[in-house]
Amino acid sequence: MAIGRADSAGGVLEIDLAGIVANWRYLAQQVAPATCAAVVKADAYGLGAAAVAAALAAGGCRRFFVATLDEALALRTAITAPLEIAVLNGPAPRSTAEFAEHGLVPVLNDPGQIEDWGRAGTRQTPLPAMLHVDTGMARLGLTLPEFERLADGLRCSSAICWHGVISHLACADEPAHPLNSQQRLRFATMRDRFGDIPASLAASSGIFLGREFHFDFVRPGAALYGVNPLVGAPNPMRQIVRLDARILQIREVDAGQPVGYGASHVMATPGRLATVAVGYADGWLRSLSHRGSGRIGGVRVPMIGRVSMDLAVFDVTAVDPLVARPGRFIELLGQDYGVDAAAADGHTIGYEILTALGRRYHRVYRYVASASTQ
Ligand SMILES: Cc1ncc(COP(=O)(O)O)c(C=O)c1O
């Protein structure tokens, strides 16, 4: 991964690892005696899987989920502690040997994956796996008829050592949605049929649907990284990322001055503009054009005009010129304006703001527990 230099990168991305561990502990407390895994796929939602998983492992997390074999191998290499690494997308054809060699736990999603994995293990050396059952999302996992057909044989398979049976909720962020309880009931029935194997249904939002959704372990991702699992209610999680954009230029402009591509913003009054070195190539989404905002010197400054590939423009007329000057930073994400606020302005979800965060930023990982509260 290219990491921007401290002295010249267009943005500084600070990641609060102690906050991620605090978020994990908070969720773990919510679900005890069930246990809490951590989802670190997509490079821990863009924040750096090696650093995030190392911090979580030191904090007590033992079970991690990634999406792909490559992500799992990178994690295995980065962390020497004996962690369980489960791979949500399961083994691609001809990858079973690599899974077995590195002690990875595939999540088996369809009869083909199950067959391949069953052939790779033996009675003497059964191989670990989790089974994914589809309880209503129609995305991954055995369908109900497939499960009915295969369940008895799978339970008794001597070639597979079952580490879990999982399913995923489609509407956990809408507590009143009837699909939540339908999925829970289907999952409970399938799980009972499958035997005494650790079961997991809930991710971030599902944790807050109530105890009956916790089963044996939960699999949060987004909430660890500060995304609000309770849509429309106060966020119980700590904000984890802070993003500061470097001011490249300041200019005084007259009323009537058009700003940026398409001249889509025209200054109504004279003012002062700051051009920062962050654009949509850095994950500062183009859909934030005319809508995003930043903070500098305690002042909220509106972003004006369209976001371009490497640059964005803020109206800093209200900021002391000694504060808003080249080389200083405008805060784009932080405690006042978090990933969910940026997501709302950019017509997307916090997950996308995080996973889009660019590779050109200078990244700073903070390990020390901060004074900020949940
Ligand atoms: C199967 C599965 N489990 C857990 C998660 C984590 O979800 P969240 O980030 O909402 O906690 C995901 C995320 O997409 C997933 O696909």
C-alpha cells in the first residue's frame, strides 16, 4: 500500500486503535456470555487489517472474519498469535490446499464448496469449516432445501470439523422489519437440526436487536470502526477516524467568481477560498460536491463547487487568515463530523466512506486509550 509522506501527503488519516478495541470491548460486554468476533475484511473497512487485528488480538479478540483467501493469508502473515481466521467467501476451486496449509477456516456457502472441502479432509485429519445458511437474504449460504437435503450428512461428516454455523441478517438496521424475526426463527430451527455447533447470526446492528439474536458469537465490523449500528438513534460507538486535508493555496475572490469544474458554484459575495489536496481519488466522494464541510480553527467551513480528483475547495472567509493558510489542515472527518455525517451528505453509508478512504494519506495509528467517552 502506498503511504503518503508525513511532510507532503495531501491528507493525514489518524486511526484510533485504542478506540477500536474499546468499541470491541463494549460490544463484547453487550453480548456476554456470547463471544464477540471481529470482521476485518476489506482491509478492516479501509483502516488497515494488520494494525487493527493486532490491536484487537492484544485486546482479547480471538476470532476474525475476512472475505477472501488473500486477505486471510495477509492476516496470517502479519499476526503470529494463534487466531482463528474465517473466510466468508469460502474456498475457490483448487484453493483448498492453501486454506488447509495455513490453518484457515473457510465459510462453506454452497454444495460445491462443501464437497471440495469434504474431499480435502480425512477422518484422521478433519479440516475446520463454518457452514453458512441462507435464512432470507438470498446472497450467500445454503438455501433451505439444500440444507434439508445435506444437514444429516454434514453433521456426521468425519472429514469436516465444524467451527460454526452462521447466517446474516438483511435488515438488522431496521429493528421493526419483520424479516429480522423470520430470519432468527429459521436460523434457530436450522441450527438445532445441525447439532451443538457454535452459531452466529448478528453483525453490528443485529447485536442491538436483543439477546435472542446473539446465539454463541456475534460478528461486528462497521460498529468497531465507529459507524452507528443504531440508525436514527445516538451512536454508542466511539469515532475512530480523523482525516485532515492539507491546504495547498489560499485565494481571495470577488463576488461572481465561479469555483471549480463546471463553474457550478458562483460566489455570492467576495470571500477567501482554501484549496485542499484531497479529492475523489482519495475517497472524498464526488457526491459530496456542494454538500460536504470541514472544520478549521473551531469554524465549520462549507465545501463549495465540485470535488475534483485530487482537490477540493472550502470557503474559509469566516476563518482567521492566520489560521487558514497554506500548510495548515482542514479537518474533514472527526468527532464533530463523523463517517455517518459524511455518508449522509454523500448519499451513501458510513461503510462506503470508510472503505473508500484513499491510499495517499499519511496514516497515523494511535494506540493510547484516549479520554473520549462512548
Ligand atoms: C456475513 C457477514 N458477517 C458480518 C459482517 C459485518 O457486518 P457489519 O459491518 O454490519 O457489522 C458482514 C458485512 O458485510 C458480513 O457480510
